[in-house]
Amino acid sequence: MVLIFGKEHCPYTDAARRDLESRGVTFEYVDVKKSRAEMERMLQYSGGQRRVPVIVEGARVTIGFGGT
């Protein structure tokens, strides 16, 4: 399962979600603007970076999507 931390209306978060959907990848989306606890969780994965999306695939963490 892939985990995507992002924000609504962020074009890069939206693009990452569309990409995974088009490839049939199961993922969980977490809107970090809706929960302080989820923001803190994202910051643990991202090493303190606040840029979204943060995509967690197993042990691999990717910050940004499509050139961000």
C-alpha cells in the first residue's frame, strides 16, 4: 500500500493521485491540512520538509511529484 500526504487543490498532489489511480496502485490519501497529527506524521517521513506530496512506498519516501 502506498501512502500519499498532501493538500486538497495542490496540482502536484492531484497529479500523484491520478498517476497511481491510472496504474491501478492502491493508496491511502492523507490531507495534512485537516489534521495536525497527520502533518506531524508526514514531517517524520519527510525529515521535516513541508513540501507536498510526500509519497511513502514501503521504505522509499519521495517528496514532490512531477519535477517539484
